[in-house]
Amino acid sequence: MLAPDQLRDAVERYLATLELAPELGLLEGPIRYALEPGGKRIRPILCLAVAESAGGDVDEALPAAAAIELVHTFSLVHDDLPAMDDDAERRGRPSAHVVFGEGPALLAGDALLAEAVRLALTYGTTGIARELVEATLGMIGGQHRDIAGETEDSTELQALKTGRLFTAAVGLGLGVARVPEAEQAPWRAFGEELGVLFQTVDDILDADGVVEELGAEAARGRADDAAARARARLEALPADTAVLRELVDRLAERTV
């Protein structure tokens, strides 16, 4: 079993050599800029770790893992645009729209999404692409609720904005490993808990979201409860989940 850092290295190597559609031309610049190392790569690492834990092959899962990272990156590029969050920085450096302009950044985000679907379609089944597209639609729906001010139910909002891609990362790994659909529910339940944990810790670090809703102490309690439930889900799985357990611990304890 590969450790999380080894899985991240595999993702970085794959993304660095990923061939983009030649029709994109000069858009490759902003696309590569958005994809450059600096992110946590949690979602693709999760996809690879699940695939390996479920008996699949890491190399076979790399296109699916990269696809979900491309979707995540597309969402960040678009979130940073003036029409959305209007963020001038991302990961400690200027956002894509600041460097390349709003139009190229918008198109780069579109291209990232299309390239993600293209990667998902390289598998011999439509299930991988369907999983990715359905999760992306859920994430977009959550983003719209956020900008529309429909934030009363933070749990549902988190489940859409963040949770859908985490559950999809698990689902993609299971799909690559060819785990029958009837056996996937416990794995997916773990993914849901991991999504709650990730977003709650994010809110704690940023002092917003659930922290503003419940207070810092209650938010920390929510994160701890999600971590405990995620660990319990893993213990019930008939597989070697040591790497996934390490991911839970890292997310629960992260400070950045």
C-alpha cells in the first residue's frame, strides 16, 4: 500500500505530463498555472487510496484521480473571478484571472472541466464519467445556493459544495477497482463523513461558515465527531484501510 505522500507524488507526476487538447492553444498557460503544485490534492489522493484499498491498481486509477482534481481546480478558478468571490490570490499567489485576465481564466476553467470529462471517458465504462458529472452538478448547485444566500442549512450546503466531490472521489476509486454497486454503500458513507470533516476544519481555520453559525467550540466538536464516524466506517470495511485512516487523521489535525 502506498502512503499518502507517495500517492500525492504520483498525482503530481501525472498532472505534470498530462496532454491537453491541442485545440486549446495558448490556453494551456492559464490551465497549467491553475494546476501547478500547491494544493492539497486530497481528492485525487483519496481516489487512489480507495482504489488500492478495494483491490484496484493505482496506475489504472490515475486518470480518474486527475479528473476529479481538474474539476476541483475548475471550481477554484471560477470561484476567484470578480463575478463570484473576487479573490485576487489563490494558494499564496495571484489568481488565474489576475495573471491572465478574466476571459482566459473563465475559458481555462471551462477547459479544465471538459478535460476532466475526457479523462473519465477513457475507461471502458460510462460509470466513471457519470459519477464525475453528477458530483460536479451537485457542487455547482451548492455554489449557486451559496452566492444566492441560501445558507440557512449549512449541513446541506456542505454536502453539495464539498461533500459531493469527496463522495465522488471514493466512488471513482471503487469504480476503477470494479467494486459491485451493491457493496459500495459503506465506502461512500465514509466519503460523506470525510467531506464533513474537511469542510468543518476549513471553516475552523478560516473562522467562517459553521464557526459563525455554531461557534468555535461547537465547530470543533462537529469536526471531531465527523472524524470519529469516519474512523468507525473504516473499521467496518473488509479491507486494508490504514492509508485511509491516515488521511482522516491528517485532515482532523491540519492547521493550514
